[in-house]
Amino acid sequence: MTFTRAIVRPPAATYAEGLTTAGLGPPDLPLALAQHRAYVAALESCGLHVTVLPPDDRFPDSTFVEDTAVLAHGLAVLCRPGAPSRAGEVEAIRPALGAFFSSFAAIESPGTVDGGDVCEAGDHVFIGVSERTNEEGARQLAAHLETRGLGSTVVDARGIPGLLHLKSGIAWLGARSLALTKPFAGRPEFAGWELLVVPPGEEYAANAVLVNGRVLLAAGYPGFEAAVTALGLPVVPLGMSEFRKLDGGLSCLSLRF
């Protein structure tokens, strides 16, 4: 799966007002902006043309653009975020997506889907049911994906401490390989996959992103970085401290297609 483009939005002036359960204190906006610039540079180094949208002060969480849409195999599905305060982010991103997609599918009420609950793994997609994505949303998304020949598996990700979205706990590393945190190890949904279990204490690093043969991962997690490197995958460590404070991870910061 080769990516050629990405859409990102830098943190807004209102970023510190965003939703969070992390309990890590308020973010440092200048540092967040610097970390975001480094993230964009990393995407560009992987060969992507990056569209940088202007910050949107109306929506404190709007830097987490991944939650607004699911883009897979030429399909664009507009999400319906599970947090009401984020609903307007979908319409805000639509014009940018319209530059690349001529039509959209959409998740309809009562379904909810956050893009962070959707892990594309080649021709298969794992859809998490979480506090933000419900069963009806997962059903609708699976039906849309099926129109492009993509199979899917629904994974109940509720009740796992510290896990906001499915991709807070799993990442695709290419072919039939997944990185995941211990609570997902042994789950029947992942039978037949090669599993790399994230070392204890490094769970945040599970939100890694495979981009054109390189793995973007959060800096500061040496056990996980060494394990990924041992698979023969080049890694790009990135500072993520100010996004972790608002429950965000690497995948959250871009729409890649």
C-alpha cells in the first residue's frame, strides 16, 4: 500500500481546550506546533505531498484530522465523530477532501465512527467499537468498505484502560504483521496474524504509522523501536509529548491516501 498524499491541520490557538483523559497537564502550544512541523517533514521524507490546512480555532481537537474521514482504496467515507463537540470538524475538512475525491460516502445517525478506530491492514480493515465508535457505525463502515473489496473485522476495544481508539493499541506493520498491546494479544480477531506485542510500559508507542516502507513512531520507547527495527523496517522517531497530553497519537495527525 503506497501513499502519495496526506492532509494535516496544525494545532489551533484553542488547542489546550481539547478533550482529554490523559491527565498529563496542559499542552505547550509552541512545542506542539514544532512537533507538528517535524511530523509533516517526516511525511514528506516518505515521499508524500502534504496539504497543510490552516488551524481552526473553532475546534480545539481539529489537529486530529484522522477522526474525520476514512480513506481506503479510493473510497472516502465521512465519519460521524462520537464526541458531539467534534461534529463540525467533518464539514470543515470536506472542501480539502473534495480536491481529491469526487464523491463521498458517509456514516449516518445513529452510527458513530472516529477514524482512529479504523486500522487498515492491506486488503483487510479492523474496526474498533469504542467510546467513540458504536456498533451501528462499524456496521455501516464495513458495508462501505465491502464495495471496494475490503474485508473487515470488528474489534471490541471498550474497557481497556488508557485506550481511547483501537489504533491506540494496534498498528499495521505490513504484510500479515501487527503491533499491538498486551490486552489484544490472544484475541481471536487477530488469529492468523504475526503479532509483535508492545513492551510493558511502552503502550503509547503502539500508535505507529507505516508509510511507504518506513515506520513513524513516538520517540522515547526504545524497546518497541528495537523490536520494529529487528523486523527490518526503518524507523522515524518523532516527539509526541504535546499530542499525548490530549490523547492523540501519530496516526491521528494526518489523513493519508
